[in-house]
Amino acid sequence: MHPNPVFHTHSAAHNIAFARERAFGVLAVSGAEAPWLAHIPFLLDEAGAVLELHLLRSNPIARALAEGPLPARVAVSGPDSYVSPDWYGIDDQVPTWNYVAVHLTGRLELRPQQELRDLLDRQSALFEERLLPKEPWLTSKMSEGVMDRMMRAIVPCRMQVTAIDGTWKLNQNKPDAVRLQAADHVAAFGQGADLAVLAALMRGANGHGT
């Protein structure tokens, strides 16, 4: 998380809504030599209190969880781009990178295996609904016995979320005209991901979160 408080003015509800919509992030748990990381789709409840996911049984995080719950954090990334100092149109600026990221911190635990099928059904339903009017894919479409065999390789997990923080670094610390000019250049020449989305967020940023 960026330390400047001007980039942390969005409400908890706004950060939760972003994480729920994105529904994909990087899970981090402390390992013996370095953090263990896993790239995961997840479900987050409306209150932002419970995050559900699944892991391969062979994942080091899953193996560590077999000994008991662990502190964990999920980093959810949004659009990002390099910003050239020349794009501001004012002197004495330096390069930077604008981005959106939300971190969810809590305690991760394994859940009973019998909860896995329901978790997978709810996860696929979330993403399949976004593909309508395509007929949603269902686990029931799998051949008999195949789904059960595949599920033996993964385990359900749940994180009780104790803290949520978001960085919305959108040049809120610049004058409006400068920020809007930089947004136009990000849209046209940016280097990163989802440049049009980031530019739109920059145009709407004024230092006050919602």
C-alpha cells in the first residue's frame, strides 16, 4: 500500500465492491524462506468479512494449513500505468506509476472437503452470469465421476477478513488540470493494463473517495 493518505480516501464499501467485482488476486502467506504466493479466484461476501477460495492440495499453502489456520493477505490489482513527467505539463515532476490495489488481510483456514462442491458451483455461477446470454456452464454437465475425481486434487479454504485497505493512486495530489492532462496521455500512450479504465478513474479523481 502506498503510504500517502491522499491515495487512501475511498471507503471500505468502495474497496469491498472493487474486490468483489474483480474476484481474483494473489494470496500471500509467510513461508520459511520467502512468502508463499498463489494466484486465486475468490468469493467475497457483501460485508467484506469472509473470503472463500480453493487451492491445489499440493500447494505449499494448503500443506501448511493442514497444521492449523495462518495469517494471510490477498492483494487484488486493478488497472495500472506508467506516467511520464512530461505528461503533466508542469516543471520539476518525476516518473511514477498510477494503479489501483486493494489488500484484504485475515486468518486463513482449511474447510471441510464436503463444502468444496458448493464453493465451486458458486464461483462458476458468478463468472458464468457475466457471460449471459450464453447458457451458464454447470458442474452437472461433467461426466459421472469426473468431477469427484478432479475435486480430490483441491481443497476449500476460508479467510476471515480482519482488515481492508485500498490504494487508488490516480494523481489526486496534482492540480485538476494537470491530472486531467495526464489522464489523456495515459489513455493514448500508457504502459500497463486496462488503460482506458485507469484514465477514466483519473479523470474522476479529485482527492475525495466515495
